[in-house]
Amino acid sequence: MNTTLHAAHYADSATQHTVRVSENVPMARDTYRIRVECPPIASHIVPGQFLMMRLPGCNDPLLGRPLALYDTAVDTDGKPVGLDIVYLALGKFTRRLAKIAAGEELNIWGPLGNGFPPEPAEHLVMVAGGIGQTPFVALAQEYLSRRQYGQPLREIPTAKQVTLCYGARSADYLAGVEDFQRIGVQVRLSTDDGSRGHHGFVTDLLQNVLNEISLAPRVVCCGPEPMMEAVAKICVDRDVPCQVSLETPMACGIGICFTCVAKVRDETGEWDYKRTCVDGPTFDARKIVWD
């Protein structure tokens, strides 16, 4: 087995900043959107990349936490000046983050990782479970030609249709649905308890979409690993290209600690451990070895 790691992206272009919080507002049950002012990162980040965020002057928790870009905020001239991050207040860090008020400061560094590749798609199908919808607002805006991201600005052919299949435990956990609808995304919902949308798995929604569409689809997926594995299998069986954004726990975010490794196949079919933070978090679903 080839054990050499070839990271496609290192953290050389990432910068660290102490930033001011301008908003921290609830979106759904235990779910919040925080906005920080940081033009240097906002002008370079692309959909699918993430930030490491840390509470300043605080040793508990000691390490930063990885949080995906939701969208960038722009000024009156359309210049990116802020970063929107959506998070679920679940662990010690995110519960403390939920108590941060406008005007307070945070430490962040980024942009980190590889975003979704800017590949053409006639029909972009985004599949999200839990808090996995967070990378998709910015991505949808790219494919609907509403926004451009990165430096230089990424060029992506306009998709003819963009669909979000979004599943959660119950209706009160669904966050940002209106944001997707407002930009022209067709939204299909499922809940485990049937309180909104389809009563069942989000993979049921994906099967329905793939059965109905006539345009060439491309699938992107983020959420709990069992859900992503199921989505990957559906796409392999139907010969549909699929990228997954892994949510592997990270400690450093810059490839030093090797805590976020995933089994990824190379061109020969052999697998090696790849660091999600620098080789990912976005991978071709066919190459992931799902344990």
C-alpha cells in the first residue's frame, strides 16, 4: 500500500484574525447563525471550505472547532466583508458560542480545506442531513449565477436546476429553508417524525428526484456518515457523480495532528489515510472506504 500522503491543499494561504461578532441569531431549535467581520477571509473563501474558530482568552475548550462557511456578507458595493456560519449548539464550544453577543470577539483562521470543485452540472442535487445543509447556500448561489466566490472569482456554468433534499429529526430542527427558497432552490424536506415533509429518510427524497429528472445530475452531500454512505451507494448504483463533504472531527485544521483521517482510495483502487482538513473535506464519494 502506498502510504505517501499527497495533500491537494495546505493551510499556506490561511490567515488568523481576531474578529468582531456583528450578529448571533437563532435559526431553528438549538441552531444559530453567527456573522463575523473579516474581509481578508471573506474575499478568498469558497463554498465547501471551513474556518477554525476559538473563544479568545479561554482554555476550556482549548482547541478551535471547524465550522463550514454558510455564506459571505457583502457591503453596499458587493464586496465580501463578513462570514456567516451556521452551527448546532450541541457540545461545550458551540453551547458557549451561542451565548456570544454582538460586539464580542472571536479568534478564527482560514480559509481551510478544499471546497466543492467548480464542475458543471445541468441539475445540481444537494443532499443534507442534520446540520449538513450549511455548505450549500453559497454553492447554490454559484450554480444559480447569483454570486461568485474566491480570489480570483470562480467561474461556474449556470445549472438549469438546483434541488435541496434536506432531512432532520423534526420540523423544529430545519434551519435556513427560507434562505434556499429565496434564491430559487427547489427544496424537498423529510423528517424522522413526519412533522414536516416526507416521513422517512432523506435518501428517499434523493431516489425520487433521480427518478424524476431528465437533466444530467451531479450530487453533493453533507451530514451524518451513515446517510452519506447511503447516498454514495445510490449514486454509484445509478452512475451519478457525487461529492461528499466529510464531518470528521478535527483538532488543528491544518494537517499537523492526523486526528481527522479517512480511508480514501487512489487511482489504483488501493486506499490510504487522508487528512480531511487538507485533502478534503470534499471527496469523490466513490473513493471513500466506508467502515
